[in-house]
Amino acid sequence: GAVVSQHPSWVICKSGTSVKIECRSLDFQATTMFWYRQFPKQSLMLMATSNEGSKATYEQGVEKDKFLINHASLTLSTLTVTSAHPEDSSFYICSADNPGTSGGASNEQFFGPGTRLTVL
Amino acid sequence: GQSLEQPSEVTAVEGAIVQINCTYQTSGFYGLSWYQQHDGGAPTFLSYNGLDGLEETGRFSSFLSRSDSYGYLLLQELQMKDSASYFCAGGWGSASKIIFGSGTRLSIRP
């Protein structure tokens, strides 16, 4: 299968600080990764598409200056929550597809374990 | 816009069969996936329908009807471990970007 890891698994920070979350594809190369946010008992909301070597594509309503995405290599994408506030507290999950296993036909996404962010 | 609607909660009995429905908006839609998520965990892929009809994978089956903008996930021989949230997810535009449905929380009683 395809394994995606995230680090850290949880983080607590003070309001106004910035937090960086890493998403890695461990056994495959991912030219595209996706970042989601999930509030308790709600669905996953797609925040942005991270493209290796180019700018991320943000969904409508997501502040690109607030949520900085960098995809500098084929196995690593980072999400930085800048000047975090309590309302940014959420579960952040990344995903990637692996054409090598799904062949692009099943549209299967492989998800990282998620990062729980709590902003005090 | 792009949206997928599901019932918020479904309750079923262990050993029974349950169907979770999903309706969606159609512009540019190209396929429907289903994911399972246990509390605090990551979503895991269950099934995908790129064409109309039924796809069967063990105890889980998924169905798609493009003409009706509708799909469902069928879970058979329910087990307690199937208690989780289930999401349909649609693909629009790009080959890999997906949008998740509102989610259905499945509770199973002994």
C-alpha cells in the first residue's frame, strides 16, 4: 500500500504563534497532495491542493496568507498556520494519491493520521 | 457549486444490512468514492464508482447512478467494528481532487 505520515500528531500553541505541519509520502512520490481541515463531528473540508514545485491551489474561502503551503519535494508538503487563533483549532489531515497503486482508476486517496491543533 | 449530501445518522443492528445514500450536484462530476473514518482516525478508502452500476468488495458494495445524481454504500453482515462515520466523496475537474460529503455516522446495536 501507500503510506502517508504527518508530524506532529498533536500540537498545542499560544494564540499568535505559527505552527508547521509536515505531510510525507513514505513509499511513493506524490506530485500532488491535499490538505483538509475537520472540525468535531463534521466532514473533511478541502483547504488546498499542494503541487510539487509550484504554488498551491486554495479552495474558495481559504486564506492563502494564513495557511501557507510548501511542496518542495516529491515526498514532502508542509502546511504552516500563521498567527494561529483559537478558531484555527481543528484536525488537519493531508492526503495523496498514488497512481502506482491505484492506477488513477479508483481515485483512492491515502490519508495521513492527522494533526490535532489546539490554539490557546 | 460542488456538494454531496448524506443522512447525518443511521442506526442498525449487528448482522443486518444498511444502506447509506449520497446525492450530489453534477457539474463536471466524474466519479464517487466512499471512505470510512473511526473517531480520531484518518479516512480509509472503501470503494469507487467511475461508471454507473454496482461495485462489490467483500461485505461492502457501492452503487452509482449518474442520471439520478445518486449513489449509495451498502454494508452487509454488520459488525460492531463497522460503527464509524462514512463519507461519500466526489471527483470534479482535476483527476485526483475530491470533495467530501456531509458524512453519515453509523451506530450499530448488538
